[in-house]
Amino acid sequence: MKNWFNIEWKNRGVKEQKEYAILTADISKATFGLTPSEYKKLKGLKSQNLREHITDLELIFLMPGEASATAIVKTKKPKGFVQNKVVANQGVRIAGDARKALEVKTGEKVVSKNNYLPQANMIKKLN
């Protein structure tokens, strides 16, 4: 999905790398309450890809956020950085609201410092 956003944003008038970074940070913040840099710090990541280190539950909320944003971008057809920012946030807020609702019901945060890959690597070593 991330590559789709980059292509779509480019086609819709987002030109500068700084604008891509702002849009990506906004999507993360609306979905998880953290920017990518805050999220990486929480998980203790330096240069690793954040998407490869999220838990299953985090992934479950990431996907509908991106899918909702994609659907809204396709229907609203925003132009330029400002419109793309508004429209993308409309979509990912859906996932952010769902995440918050689950956290209220369970009393537990969806976002955790747990790291998916080390567990997968441990399982491989045990086999």
C-alpha cells in the first residue's frame, strides 16, 4: 500500500520528499497516535523498516487505515499536498478511531514496544 500512496501522491501533485514524509507521518499519527520516528523509538529500532517489526494487532489496524485512505483518495481525487493531506487523514482516522475503541474495551494499548521479527527469528532458530 505504501508504494501505491507514493505513486498516487506523485500523480496528484505531491512533489517534494518533505511532503511525502509529512503525509506518511500524518497517516501514522492518525492511525496509531505516533509518528514513524516516535514509533521506531518506542520499538527500539534504528534504521530497520518499521513495517517489518509491527505486531499482528498493529498490522490489523494499519491495513484498514491504508485501505480506507486509498478508497477516499480514489473517490475525492485530491490535487496537491494540502488536499492530499486532508483526504488521507479522513481515511486513516477510521482505523485510528477503531483502535481507540478497542483500547477502551480491552484497557490495553494496541501499539506496543513488542517487536515482531525477533520472535519470528527465535522460532526459526528453535526449529
